[in-house]
Amino acid sequence: MILINIDSLSTVELQHIAEQEGVDAWQDMDREELIDALEDAFGEQDDEPAQTIKGKINRNRYCNSLTSYRGKAYQVNGLPGTESLPECYHDTSIHLLLRDPQWAFAYWSLSHQVLEECVDEDGNELGRFFLRVSQCSSGASEVSSYDIDIDISDRQWNINLPEMGYCYHVDLCWRDRRGEEQSLAQSNTVEIAAPYWKHATEPFDGSLDQFCTHFSSLVTREGEIVDNAILRDVAHTLSKGVL
Amino acid sequence: MSRAHLSFILNAHLPFVRHPEYPRFLEEDWLFESISESYLPLLRMCNRLADDKVPYTFTVSLSPSLCTMLADPILAERYTQYLERHIELGEKEVARCKIEQPAFSDMAAFYLEAARTNFTDFVEHYKSNILEGFKDLEERGYLELVTTAATHAFLPLYKEYPSAINAQVEIGVQSFLTTFGHLPKGFWLPECGYYPGLEEVLRSHGISWFQTASQAMLLSPDKVANGVYRPVHCPNGVAAFPRDFNGTSLVWSNESGYPTDKIYREFYRDIGYDLPLGYIGPYIHEPQVRVFTGFKYWAITGKTDQKVPYDRIRAKKRTVEHARNFIYTLQKRADSLGPKLEEEPLFTLAFDAELFGHWWFEGVQWLEEVIRLIAAGDKGLAMTTPSRFLEREGERLQQVQPSFSSWGHGGYNAVWLDGANSWSYRHIHKAIERMEELASRFGDQMSLKQRFLNQAAREVLLAMASDWPFMMYNKSSAEYATKRVNDHLSNFNVVYSNMCKNAVNTEWLVKAEKRNTIFADIDYNIFNPER
């Protein structure tokens, strides 16, 4: 194992690690000797599984304490070795996040290989990317689907989910100039359960009391219904337009 | 008169903000303001009620990130300095107002006294750790303390990553155990964010109940019998307590809630912005960054710049009126519900704790008055906590599958998945996937590698905090929030890239451990999907 910038550690920290590693006579070593000893120790560890040194240290879950070897006056001016985040990652994948029962957010990435294959030497696209949104019943059988054309530079899209009570997933697809289609990646599935009252044939059994029981809690004293579009639809339907 | 139960749940949470690398750091004031204006006043209220032998009980959720900050010696020392500056400013304000603005003299003296009281309570009574105050009140039976997700992550947006959901819940529970010495029974769902199936993770960690948004009941796929007026059992037996939207909106509505009364104190007029820099300079941030000082002298008055001076006596009378109105409204609803429900109703009233005192200056007075009125016993209302309610009525709850929901705008995920913040999920999800990969490839490491991987796990969890996407959405401190997400993810990538080449960047590790000192006992193996 390589130890990067181990010489930036304080002597107390080096002693602490040496003690943890079971380095003999670490108390008698000066700074340089500690660094040499640790580099030797960690170099040897590369070839042996971690389990072999397990017995040396009393390792309990939730008991790995941080060291407290520097005074609080120490100031850190930015952490070393960090880099900016990439714009996206170079694997081909697509993810679907539920925003509300009517909208989801999809983001995706494309590998270098896929990107190279879909353009010619002059950079002209050899086909088109598109998203295929599939609506499935709870038994996973596909009910319907629709496509969204996307540009090669697109990496995210808001996806409309037409109906509650179904599952949805999105395929990131490619259609070449001959019209042949290929799914490059499929997203996770999101499920939108339909509220009982959305399709109840006998709303609240016709009982005003029961209606009040539910809606008295969801309305402010000024008559404003809780901020939820589905709930407003349900309330409007069940109250026959009163709410 | 019908009998009804009332359960207040206060969620005390702040994101982990700790920057010892700077002499003073602006966002650390979030913690200091919350301690001064909400947490200490709430503790004083609780102890006053107890001293007066007023029977009461309610629930407080203390987030692990807040608990970490409240127990941190560096932040405690900085808070003490913050109080010293406030006492000094208070003394100057008393002298200044006496000559220049006599109408504000009463409030200047009040703020000076409040700063001195906070100093005495914090330093002498609580020995710089107010968690002891909450612990004491729980031990005496007044509070039920519960936990929440490790960094208050908005869980529905991590549903596809069971290891991350589990890590948020497990570390939330374990941090609570470390802090308070016992396991929590309840779990505050951050932002009331719920998705069907989340209860399985909660149950696996011994949680008995959680709270939900109001619409989780009416939008359930099941036929709910009692609206939000009774908790329900999820299919796996964990109880869900739906928030009473009507009751909470009496307080929380931006348009018509009690805190909008024109007599109450105006939050946004503060001498940090109003007085000359030459005077206020030492009490704001360098270089001349105006901030709230907490010294506010004006009443809301109305939608005008021409404010009238705040009158503390009038405002106190109004809190009594509002407390009576609150009790009256709940009682009327209880009476109305009585014949319709088969069981006694429960009003679950969930709020952010910082609403009381910090955002709504008179909020603590109002809450105390509400509690005293209930305790007077002639209103047919009884205070309870979810756990006590379950002990009493847990056998008689309907089984219902709550619906996907949150308490945010629109009732779902839109606040935390918006044009301003959606960019972050690509990176956070990737970090979780890579953390899972690291935990699988390098399981049970020791010493430096273990510390390196533990720090990676901390960075992933810190990036997941619900506060960052909320701030981006809300355009408040959005730059800081964006920087924090970027920093945590960049930090994580240091570990990932180094581990992939079998290296440990020790310099980074030591500094990162020093900076993000949260979850001291974390074990990165928690992210191993095979666990």
C-alpha cells in the first residue's frame, strides 16, 4: 500500500498509527524511524488479508474513535488532493427519480464507447437517441409506452407519468439510420399507487360525517386545502365541486 | 365535552456546520442563534412547567448532526464567545437606546438579560452541553426523545440505494444510543419524507413509530377509517402518526398563522442591518458582512417599511389570546369529531423546533401557555407522546399502507428534486454506488485504510443532508450549500481514486477527519450491500 504524504502527519499521529499497527518499540523511535517503520508495515500488508491482523486490535462496530492529536488552533486551508466533480460519468446507465405522482426526473450517462459508435469520423450522428417511457401494471406487463427524442448532449429529462396505479421505467435507446432500435440501458422502476378514494365507486358511502372526518384536517381555517394536486382533485370530486 | 389527545413533536435539526479552520464562520451562527433563541428558552420553559408541577409531555427529535455540534467542545467555546459578544453588545445597546431611542430601551434591557441568562445556563448549569438538559427532562418523564436520519437525508430520493437508507437509519439510531444511553422508539422522518416500504428499515432497527404528512392517509391505497385523527399500523406493524394539517397551519401558515400577527416582533429588522458599520462592526462578520445580531426592536406592523416599536407586554397578551384560540379550535374539532369517530381522536402537531423562539419570537411563550391551559384540565384535551399513545391504544389501530408523501411544497419530492438541485443526485448516487463498491472490495480493513474508508462514508452521508437541496431550492445560502455538496463528494472521490490504486492519502485523511468530525464510531462496512 502506498502512503501518500505520510510525512505531513504529526509525530504524535505517527506514534498513534505505529501503536495501532503493533510496531515494536515505537515509543523509542524518532520521526524518520516511525515513517520508515510504517512504510515497511504497510508494504508488507499488501500481500496478506486484513483478517490476519484482526486479532491485534480490538475492533468493535461504532467504536473506531477519531484521533485527537492536534490542538484546536490548527487551521486547515482546504483539503489536499480534491478535484472538481465531473459533469457526468462514463458508464451507460439511466436513473429515474420520482418527483410526484405525475412527474419523474431521469438522468443518464453514456460511455465513451457508445458515444464513439454513434457518430462518424466527421462527428455526424449515425442515428438518434430517444427515451422510451413504459407504463406497466403491477404484474409487470406493459400497458403502453411513449418515446421522447433527445439530443446527444442531453443528460436529463423530466418524464411525465400519465396515470396513477402503474409502474414506470425508462429505456435509454438508440435508433440507427436503418430504423433499428436498441435499448442501451434501462432505469429502475417507480411505482405510483392509486389512492383508494381516487377510484372509489361509492365515495365515503355517501356519508357527510365521513367526508368531514377526512377533510376537516386537510383544510386551513380559511378554507385552503393542503398543498397537493391529487388531493385537491379527490376533494373536488368527492365534494361534488364544493371544495 | 369530547376527550381528545394532543401530541406535539418538535424536530430540532441543523446541518453539520463546523469550520475550525476559520476564526469565525458565518454559518456557524445558525447553531448559536438556535441555542440562544430556541433550545435554551425551550429548556427553561420545560423546567419552569416542571417546577410549577404542571403535568405535560411532548416529543423532541434531536438530529445526530445537531447532537454532534451540541457536544462539540470547539463549537461550545465559540458559542460562549458569541454570548460574550452579545452581552457586550447588549450593554452598549442599553446605553445607546437610553439616549438615542428610548422606545427601545425595554427591549435592549430584555436582550441583555436574555444573553446573560443564556450564558449562565449554558456555561454554569449545562456545563456547555445542553443535551444534558434534554436528557434530564426525558428521565423525569416530561419529554420523549427520538432520533432521525444520520444527516437528515430526504430518504425517498435514495430509495434505490438500500444500503444508504439503512446507513442513515442505523447511524441515526446508534448515535442516539451513544448520546442518550438507550434506543429510541420513534424516528422523525426528515421533511416527513415517506415511501412505502421505508417502515421495513425502521422496524429492523427497533423503531416503533414515525410521523407522516397529512396526505399520507387520504391518498393511501387503503380505505382509512379515521382520517389523520388516529395513527395507523403499517403492514409490518410500525405505527405512522399523520400530522394534523389544520392544527399545525394555525401556527405555521405564512399567510394567516399566529406568528404573522402585526403585534408580534418583526424577524427581519435587526440592528445588524440597521445601525452604522462603525458601531455594529465588531458584532457582525468580517469584512463588514452584515448579519442578524438578534437585537430586533420593531413589530411586524404590516406590509410596510414604516414599522412601529415592538411592545413586549402587548405581545405577551396576544400569545395568551392565541393559545386560547388554539385550544378552542382543537376542542371544537374534537367535539365535532366525537360522534363520527369510533375512538378518541389524536391531534399530531409536528413542527421544526427552531420555529419557537427563533423564527417566532413569542412561540415559546405561546407553547407554554397552551400547555398550561391543557393542564388546567377543563378543555377535554390531554397531552401525550406517540409512544404513550401506542402503549394505551396500540392494539386498536387500523392497518393501513400510507402513501408516498412529504410536508414540502406540493406534498411529494418536488422541493428536494427541483431544477436548482437535481444536478446533485447524479453525483451523490454515484458516490453511494462507489461507496458500496469500496465496502465490498475492501471489507473489514484496519488502521489507516479503515479510517480512510470511514471518512469516505462520512463524506457520503454529509452530502446526503436534506438541507443542501432545500437551500438550493429556497435560494437561501445556496452557494454555501452547493459548495458543501461539492466538497463532500470531492472528498469522497479522493478516497475512491486512492483506494483504487491501493493508496491512502494520509494528509487528506488527517485534515478531513479534523474538519468533518461527525459519527466518531462509524463503520464504513455499513455500506456493504451484502451485509
